[in-house]
Amino acid sequence: MFRVETYAEVHTFVRAFVDDHINTLVICSAGGLGKSEEVKRATANHDVVRIGGWVTPLGLYERLYRGRDKKVIFDEIDGLLGDPKHVGLLKQVCETRDTKTIMWASKDRRAEEIDGGAGSFTTNSHVLILCNSFTALSANIAALKTRAMVVQFAPPAHEVLAKTKTFAHDAEIVAFLEQFHEHLPELTLRTYRMLEELKAAGMDWRRYALDESNMPPKVLEIADLLVRYTTDTERLKHYSGSRRDYYNWKPQAEAYVRRQAGRRLCDGLRDAG
């Protein structure tokens, strides 16, 4: 298994798959990190078979037959793992050999209509599987450990933030994420969308985001106020706690703001270099 941390690395693997250098590629990551969109962009001009959500085993057999020799992309594959017939077909199409034989185990009229009664067909399809957990996937298809090239995508918070900036248009939310992204657990590309919706609804989107932080929420709340307002009088008007509470937590908040400013300065110098 290869661990990658940047969108550029993910793109390199997807590009290698598109260019026929990889027979079977598995990309795993937490949900909401944009792996599906990355694959859609990379394959937009290619004739591929996309299989997502629920499909019956015979429906899967038919789609693989109709799309034989084309690239096959499985997305949201979890729903296919509970049926042995699905798993059997997945194992066959993920074989490492160039020409794979896909077999339908039973005889029935619908299957005969699909493959002309042959009960099987051959294909040169290459396969890309997108999943949220390789552990769950390999528990059902253990052979993938040796048959596939497996990529675990685990981007750090600053990488997710950089990707968010490529489509975000609300400068206030972006500035907030720049300040607090390291302390928001499970930060994904969906985080921006969620905050955008909360803000549009007139809700206290900052507080809801900070409630999920892994630092004392009061430290982050005051840090946010230190950046947004120039005087303590203004900050206290918007602080959720007491005056005494504000001044007790303020030194930690000031230290946090200084650290963040230092990191941004270093990042700016590194980019300039």
C-alpha cells in the first residue's frame, strides 16, 4: 500500500491508470476529499464504464459485458460487498492478467440474452476502485492486496485547505479556515460547503465549526475575535462567555494567533523562494 498526502500525487496515480500503466488501482480515503471528482476530471474525455451505488449482480455482469475492454471505475463500492455474486465478479475483473474471463455461474434466460448463452466472456478492462476503507474492501476481496496497486490518500489539513481555495469564493470563510484548519477534526472539502450553508442561513457558523475543534473552544473563539476586532470592548460584545472568562483565556488565544501568523510568514517565504 502506498500512502500519499497530496492531490498532485493522487493525480499522478490516476493519470498512470488512464494511460494504461496500471491494471487495477484502488484509491482509499475518508469521504469528502474529492477523489471521485479527481477521477471524473481525468477520465472526462475517455469512454469508461462507471459503476456507482447499487446494481444487481446480473446487472453488474451485463455492464461489464457491454463495457468489455473499456476502463471500469467503481465508486461507492460498499453496497456491492455484501453479496457473494458481486464479490465473485469483482475478483474476476480485478485479475492481474491482461485478458480476464468473467463468468456467470448459473443458467437463466436473462444471462443468455446478455452473453448469447456463452456463460462467460473475456475482457481486457483495467479497473479503478474508489473506497473509504480498504480494510472493509479487502475483508471481502482479500486477493486485492496482491492483485491491485493500493493508494491510501491521507492529506494533511493544509493540503485540504489549499484544495478548498481552488473553488471557494467566500473570502470570510476562507480566512476563518486559514486560521483554524489545523484544529478542525475531519476537515474535508465538504467543510467549506457546510459553513457556506450555515452562513447563508444566518446561523453562527463560526461557533458550530469551533465546537468541533480539538483545542479549547474558548481559546479559538477568542483567537477569532482577536483577528476580527481591534479592541477588547468590541471583542467582549461578541464573546459568548463572561468578561473574566475572556481575560483568563486571552493569553492562550494571543499565543495561538502569533503561532499562526508565524506559520503563514514561513509559508509565504517558502513559496516566494
